[in-house]
Amino acid sequence: MPEHPACTKTPNPLDEFGVISRFFTDRSFYPSAWPSQGAGDDCAFLDVGPMRLAVTADMMALGSHFLENASPYTVGRKALAVNLSDLAAAGSEPKAFFLSISLPRIDENWLEGFSRGLLEEARRFNCPLRGGDTVKSFAKPGQSPYTAISITAMGELPAGKGLTRAGARVGEDIWVSGTPGDAFAALGQIFGYWTFAEPLLGYFRSRMDLPEPRVALGRGLLNTATACCDISDGLIGDLKHILERSGVSARLFWPAFPESDAMKQLPEAVQQRCVLSGGDDYELLFTAPADRRDEILRIAERADTRVSRIGEVLSAGEPLQVIDEKGSDVNCAASFNHFGEVGS
Amino acid sequence: MPEHPACTKTPNPLDEFGVISRFFTDRSFYPSAWPSQGAGDDCAFLDVGPMRLAVTADMMALGSHFLENASPYTVGRKALAVNLSDLAAAGSEPKAFFLSISLPRIDENWLEGFSRGLLEEARRFNCPLRGGDTVKSFAKPGQSPYTAISITAMGELPAGKGLTRAGARVGEDIWVSGTPGDAFAALGQIFGYWTFAEPLLGYFRSRMDLPEPRVALGRGLLNTATACCDISDGLIGDLKHILERSGVSARLFWPAFPESDAMKQLPEAVQQRCVLSGGDDYELLFTAPADRRDEILRIAERADTRVSRIGEVLSAGEPLQVIDEKGSDVNCAASFNHFGEVGS
């Protein structure tokens, strides 16, 4: 989930992925551990006896991932939704989650709303809360304490199966679900990048506050897609991870991008900023062979989820391009990165 | 892990367990979810196909669970150790963990020490880091950002097996590993409750900073102990959880309590405060039938871990007692509770 840009003013050569690769990548041999595919995907796969688990973990803070005045119900629902989106990107079936929460105080109203949103989302996706930790936040005198929420969610996969960011092959189609960019349109208004009035604002805010994890779509794509991720860090940014992990490049066709009616009312430069590099969307981006197009449309229909074919996979030597109807380059703003700068 | 008392000045009728029971207990039916035993133990058990997993989650913050100037190596080692201790209390074999961390900035020295401690502990217990999340902490202007660490650790159990806090029966023995109280002796000096000089301080600090998760002992006890937990919240406090969950009471014999040579040098009132209700110890407290005493001593010897028989399980109608050699009551200070008051 992208953070408020106030948190990211200082560019640093070590971004989130740099930190993971430099400090948290352990190439030791663990003799009896459950086998896993290694870092770089929305979920880790764990081969547990004859079963495969998909596991994802997210840390979120009020004031950073959530506005400080966000409704606690929204915070609860979205905190779980973003983890379910990672399970969806792996093609797995959500099965259980764990919640660790650090609170400044016992605010019963806040806890009532938060737990209601969280447990509603849990029931919607049949993914029960199975444990966790509740602690009190620390603050020095004169400082305000924080609320931090950490969720680890677990899903099930058939043995040996699971969608990752590796697997895209030259010539395949690139697809995206839903209408990306809507959440960032709301975020951009909050950040002061642009303004718009109701009813646009209400629509964009609801898309930012209540993302729909694409669980049914992800599970449907398990035997069809060759690579998959969600686009929580922005469509281009997350596409780049697929391309790197798969050793390929891509060309996207801007006119083929799906847009909400609300998005179509914004200036085209804002549309491109939101859709291509916005972030905070929990849509699935995936690749598949061209001969699976009809099958994908059937899977999407069964999942009641719109999908759009937006580009093609090229060989690694080609530049990553987004082109318009005339074949000219569309400028891609840098995608969001937790420890980098927010493009604008 | 207990927190600095500065965090817990305001007593609140809703403590950590109250919050869990009131807000985070969902009695809905989840048709396809993995079966689990419900809340109240160090780990949740998940029956995943023919396998059983034990899962635990802990949230920790610098300045609260760790001193702000704690060595990053120590923070890394202990952050994982306290989770491994929960897996040990379930009798499970550690298999994988997930780390979510919220950092104020990329401090390479801190990250180097933290990740070294963390991954050393991972290797010691053959429990690899399999994924997680790295985010930047939010702070308002003029406020200092925080470091919060959330770990979810997973272990394996034989199908249908696993130690919980339920299962203690009247007439059984009560045992504890190691020499409880040492960690709290150090914490009490930091809190200003008492003072002592080297070499005591160094010994107590090392016991606080580098707890030894009793993984081999817990696994050895899987088919022998009837109830088990770690005593991270204090021996009496955690014993009470066993008693409540098992529907029994207990009598403890103060002269039978194991104590380190360092602990024996403190005034007896301080010893009782540290040993009985201190917290931040990662020893196992467990119950077992009296006819398993020899077996338990053999298991402990194989695990290279001292165990001591400190009491007996009584029927629920009896009061919980700690008695001295004359049969008189030893005063038990209230055990630590995250949202309650620290006893003193």
C-alpha cells in the first residue's frame, strides 16, 4: 500500500527491495525447513508435507497507509483486503489470518469499528482470524503514540501450483482486472496534486477505502495465467517486477486501458498518472498465452470481474513502452516505491 | 514481552485478553477454513490437510518492548526468539517465519546488526525467513518516528498433536525450565525498582537480551506434558492461564523454585517479585502426571535444559497458593498485563 508522501521526502538509494535484498536475504541451507520459492512475489509458497501454502504479510500504520482520520471500519476492512489481494495474486484460497496491532490506548469506539470491518471482510472471504498480538504503542513525553497494524494471511494451493511474477513469456498477452487508477485519483486529491468535486470524489474515495480483492479471479487463473501480481505499488512498477523476474520486456497500448467513467472525466495527463503509476489499486496484472483469451474471458465472467487485455510481452532486449493510438510513447511517471520518491 | 511501565500508567478495565475476547473473537462458522483450537494459547493450531501447523504472531516496538538504545543485534535475535518460544510451548518444530518492519529511516548500521541477529537466530533453530513487509514509519512534524517489528512464526506438529494451556489435571506436577526471574531482575534495575552492580548486572542483562527459546525441550515434552506455555507475562500470570483453561487450581512450593546464583544474592522480596511475577522470561511452564517424572528428567537432559518441579495441580475450588517451607503464604504480586498496571 503506498504511503503518504510526507513519509518519503528523502530519496535513498536503498529502497524497500534493496533493503530486502541486502539485509534480509539469507542464502543459508536450512536442512529440514519447508521448501519455498524465494523472495520477489506477492506471497511466499511453503511446501508443507503434501500441501502448499501461500503466505503474505503487510505492515500498515495510521497516518501513513491510512489517513489519521480514516473511519475505523474502513481501516479494518482494507487492512485485511490488501492481504487477501496478495493471496489472490498467487491464485490461492484464503484460509486464515493473524493480526498484530499496536494501539496508543483502548479506544472502544475505534476498536468496535475496526474489528467490525476486519471481521466482515474475513467472513466475506471465508478467512477467519486465528490469532495475533495486541500491544500498547510507546510514545515519549509530548509525542503522540501511533497505531500500527500487521497482518499475516495464509492461503491454500494445490501441491506444486501457484502464480508468481516469474513465468511471462515473449508473445503472451498482458491483462489487468477492474479499472486501475481510481484509488490514486482520491489519494492525489488528498495529497493536493489535483482537485475535483462530488460525485467524482465520493466514487474515487470508495475505491480507495474499500478495494475489492480479486480472490475468485486469481483462483480461476491458477491454471491459465503464466505470471500474476497485484498492482498495489502502481501498474508500471508492478509490471516491472514481472518483467524482471520473467526476463522479458513489454509494450502496453494506452487506448486499451480500462477506465472508470469517473476517470474518463479527468485530464488525460492525470489519467495516465493515476492509471499507469498510481498505486493503492488491488487489481490483478497477469500474463497468458494468446490462445487462452476466450478461456480468460470465461474465467473473468464466472468471477464477475472485468478484465482487459492491455499489452504484449516482448523479449528482454526491447525497451518497456506504453504507446498511444499513433504509436507514440506515453510518458510513464516513476512508480511508487516505499523508500523512494513519489512521482508527480 | 512486557513493556516499559511508562506505557502502562493508566489502568483500564479492558486488558489485552479483554480486547481479544470483546473485539476479536468471531464465532461465525467458516465452512471451508482450516480447523483450529480457538484462542488462548501461545500458538494457534491449523489443521491443513493431513498436517498440523502451529502459528504465533508478536508485535514489538523500540522504546517499549526493547530499550531505545538496545543493540540492533540483540533486538534482531530476541525478536525471533520470543516467537520461537511460543512455538516451543506448543511442542512444535519451527519451520518458517515472516517479518514486517516499520522503520523511521534506512539506517544501514542498525539494519546490519538487526538482520545479523535475526538471521543468526533463524539459523540456530533452522527456521528461515520466508517473506514480509518493509515500510517507512510515519511521524508528524516535530515528532520522532518509531520502529515496530512484527513477526509471524510457523511450526509443524504431528496431526492431532500439540501442547496447549488446557489439559492440566488434578494431582499432576507443575514444572518450570531454567531459572525464571533473571530477565526481570535486569528490567527492574532499568525501571528503577532496585539497583545492583557488576557482575550481577551483566548476567541479568544477558538473560534479558538473549533469551534461549526452549525448542528442544518443548518438542521433547509433546507426548508427556498435559499443558504448557511460556512465562513471558510472568510465571504466576501465565500459570493462571493454564489453570483457567484447564479448570483447576494449584499450589506452588517457593523453596522448590530454581534460581540462578545471581538471583540468590538479591533480597528475598526481590527474588519473589522477579521469579513469581516478573515476565520477559522465555522458560516453559508445564504440567505432567507424577508417574512421568523420570521421563521428564530424561527429556530435559537430552534437551540440555534444567527443569524443576515447583508445585502440584489442585481442584478448582482450592485457592491458588505459593507457600514457603513452613506452609505460610508467599505474597504474589499481580502479574504483568499489557494494558493493566505493572505490579511492584
